[in-house]
Amino acid sequence: MPYYEVNVPMRSVTGDSGVHVFTGTATNSGAAIRIAQQTYHAAQEAHRVGRGIPGKRPDGWGARGYRPGWKLNWRAATATL
């Protein structure tokens, strides 16, 4: 299965900006963005309830760099092989 990089623009509550990068396998770029978003939301929920951020999944996806206080712009996310 192809390996994708998903880049998601983000902004902090203090006004800093950057890009959160996710990588993993997916069938196409749309699926890659969806999986990255699901992975991020799993990390967000784990943080919310006080659990550790999930590690990398067998398909390569993970969100170890989760940063509370940053808002990701999923509408502007891009995925490339």
C-alpha cells in the first residue's frame, strides 16, 4: 500500500503557526487525510482523559507530536506520496 505524508497547517492560541506532519499507508490521498485526522483525534481524546498519547499504529500512523492549544486546519491539509 502507498505511503503518504499529510501536512496540516496549524496555529497556536498564542498566534504561532506551523505544520503538523503525519505519515502512514493509505489507499489514496483522501484516505490518508481521513486517517491522519482520526489519528489526531485519538491523541486529542487520550490527552483529554489523561492517558498517554497512542504510539505508532501498525500502518505507520501516529500523533506523538500532539500539542495541546494548537488548532489544526484540516480543510487546508494536503497529502502526497
